[in-house]
Amino acid sequence: MEAIERGAAVTREQLQESYAVLREYGNMSSPTVLFVLEKILKNAALDPSVNNIVGMAFGPGLTLETFHLSHA
């Protein structure tokens, strides 16, 4: 995730849910993105200023999942 911070110019705070899931559960491979999304959505529900969420998951080989959620 540190490489993503540098390469995508995002802050550690923007990845707080990802770090929390890694800390709590470790790397679970594919299901990890769903655990992170759950945390993001819970936190976004508590903070109405959150209106854009971008997620990316990388796997072995050339597996890549992405999503963009937004609301006005």
C-alpha cells in the first residue's frame, strides 16, 4: 500500500480502511476488497462530506479489480 500511496499520490489517511483491514485480518487475497469496501461504506455513512470512493484490488498474475462510487 505504501507503493500505491507514492505512485497514486494518495495519503495514508485515504487508505485508512485498507490499513485497518490488513491490521485486523491480514491479507485475505480476493475477499479483502469486500472487507475494505464494508469499512469505507460504514465510515462514509457517518461523514456526509464523502462523495467519491475509488477502490482497487490487485491479485497474483494480472488480476485487477476497480470501482468508483459517487453520490451527490
